[in-house]
Amino acid sequence: MSIVYLHNGSLDRLSNWSKTIAAATEHEPHLLCQNVADIKKAGLEGRLVAAIDDSNNAYVGSIALWPLDVATNGVQWLELGTIFVTEIYRFHSSRLGVADELHRRIISLANGHNILATTTNDKERKVWSRIGLNTVPFSELPSNVLPVTCVCPQHKTGVANPLTCPYRDQTCTAAIAPETRVRINLV
């Protein structure tokens, strides 16, 4: 296996990349669904990294940055999301650190933005720890960030208003990049 990471124009090496990513991530219980158009836009705007196996051109995984359209002290927020690695390429099967590398690459593309990640997935939290993201309580996030990150649908949370989510800081956790932690004075 030889993993190659694609970004911007190189995404075209993966045939129908936006449809492939949307289909692969559509039924993951820990992800919010993203449609093909939004995934394509993320790729065209340089906010998506995909991985392929160079030996057979197979889709391996992907990650994206999603704009939250809010700022703190003039710095915009981006949320890490749509992280997915195909089962046979996950570490326990392949011994490859694809998820870690996808995270490192997408974070390097954030260009000084505030970075937030949220998850209900224990394996994702382990990746955060390995790559240096800092877990924080949702209550420590700036007040304008919570309403734009807590957007899970009612069928996932059991409540109509995502801001009253019973999973927050329980099975759902948040993390921020170390630079973001400094910028928002959580040191």
C-alpha cells in the first residue's frame, strides 16, 4: 500500500471524488451528512484532503474544514469534519496512520483560522490527542461558536433545540488547536 494525499487540483486523480466521499461518509453514525455539492465546494476551495492508495487508485479516506461563519477577535472559525477512513485502511487493519496524517494535513491548510473539532467517536478523540488538539468543555467556547457547531438533527440528539443537547460534554466532546486556545485566552 502506498498512500497519496490529494488536495485542490490533484483531487481529480480520484474519479468522481465528491460523490465517492459523500457516499462513503453518508452512513457513518459519528458524522453529519454532507451533500455532494458541499463536499465539491470544500474541495474546490482547498478545504478538503483525500487519501488514495496509489497502487490501485482506491479511495482511502478524507477530511474537510467547514466554515462556521463566526469570528473571535477577528479570526474566523473552521470546524474539522467529515473525517473518514475506509475500514481496511484504518490503523487496526493496515498499521497505517492515515487518520493522523489527514488531520495534520488539513490543519496545516487552516492558515491561522481558529480550529474546532467535535465528535462522539472515541477513536477520533485518540487522534486528537496524538496530533495535539486540546479537549475543552463546550462552555469554554466563545458564545457565538456554540450555536453554529451544535447543529445535530433531532433524530441524533432527541431534542428539537441542539443547544439543549444532552450529549454535550458527555459522549460528544470538543477540541481546539493549541493556537486557537492561545487566541481565545484559554491558557
